Amino acid sequence: MIGIYKIVNIINNKIYIGSSNNIINRWKLHRRDLFKNKHDNFHLQFSWNKYGEDNFIFEIVEEVLDKTLLLEREQYYLDFYKSYEKEIGYNILKIAGNSLGFKHTEETKQKLSELNKGKKSIWYGKKHTEETKRKISESNMGKHISSEKERLRLSKLHKGKKLSQEQKDRMSESHKGEKNHFYGKRHSQETKEKISKNHCDVGGDNNPKSKLTWQQVREIRKKYNNNYKLIQLAKEYGVTSMNIKYIIQYKTWVEVE
């Protein structure tokens, strides 16, 4: 999928805006570099080290059908969120595109240097657990996987992990009203058809694996807009919170009408 994405710190709500011709693979590269403590964005790397993997979520902001408009749309969201302002986000540059000609300040260079020295590195004197090694290995696999398989893998990795009530509330608030990137917008008919095709195997009355019906999905979205929590909806309808989250974000169960 070609489009715009964001990485969100659910503790402080700071965000990173990016664009890619293959969003899922770009996210894998971000994770690989962050796990290795070698990400070229110092602010994002420092925050990842401080708050930990579980407090960052990856979201697709907009699918861009015409890739010639990719940088234009990225610039729109950079300006909309102002993620290049230090107190708001992690983006270093104000202008969308590559960093050709960009130079770090001497202060930032020094911080980067210290971050990667043994005496300063968070990994100094430590060893990865077998579970972490497995995650890193999976994130570096060169074989191609579909976006749906990637979502299922991430869901499996996070299965059983519990968020604090504060984290749940932050995630819930970030998708309500004007904070939701779909607020006031409508997909074009062409986009609806593409989304529907992409997700036809994970939702729908005709799918034998579906645990929900269209009527229940519409009820879930309506209740969510009336301040129901993800965990409440998950228990009520007998599915996982991740299932509810994807329904709310229109990643699954996308209607074409």
C-alpha cells in the first residue's frame, strides 16, 4: 500500500509522520533500526528506548492512489499535526522528502555519539532474551508478506499483553471526533472498492471465519462513538480488542455502498 503513516507514542501523544510506497515494509524497517538502537532519527530512538516498544503504535493515515501526490500529502499532514515541533512530534525536517543537505547540529551529533557508546547504550552489558531475538529475527526476514499477514503477526505478538487504563483512555481519545483522521472525510468509490478487495478475507457475512455480522459491526461503531471502551466492546461481542480496534479504524469490515 502506498500512503502516509504515523508512529504514535501513546504515553505522551507525540507522533512521527512518514510516507512510503510500501507502508508495511517501511514499518518493518523502522522497527528493525529501533530494535538495533541505530535509527537515524535521534528523537524517536531516544523515546523508543525510554518508553519501550509496547507504548508505540503504528497507524495508516491515508492511502494515496496517485504516488506522484505522495510528498504533497505527507507535507499536508506534517503541517496539520506540526510533528516537526519538538513538543508535538519526532519529525526533524519541516519539508517532506529526503534529508539531502540536512546536517545535524553539533549537540545532536554528540548525543548520537553518546547513545551508541558502550557506556551510554541501554544494551551495554545486557543480552537479548530468546523472545526478543526471535522478534528481531522475524522483523528482518527478507521474504514478502501481505499487509494482512503482518497485522496478524503483530496481533499475535501483543496477545496477552495488558495496557494500563491510562493507555487505553489515550488510545480511545485519539480516535474520537476531530482527532480521528477520517473525521469529516469520505473515501472515493475507487478507494472503497480497493479497501474492500484488500479486506474481503477478514470480514463479511459471507466469510465462514467471521464471528460478527454487518449489523453487529455497525452497532460496535455506533457504541464506540457513544464512549464505549474497546475492552467493553470486545467482551460484549466475544472478540479481541484488536478486532474492535481494526473495525473502528476501518481496516476491516469496510462497506462498499
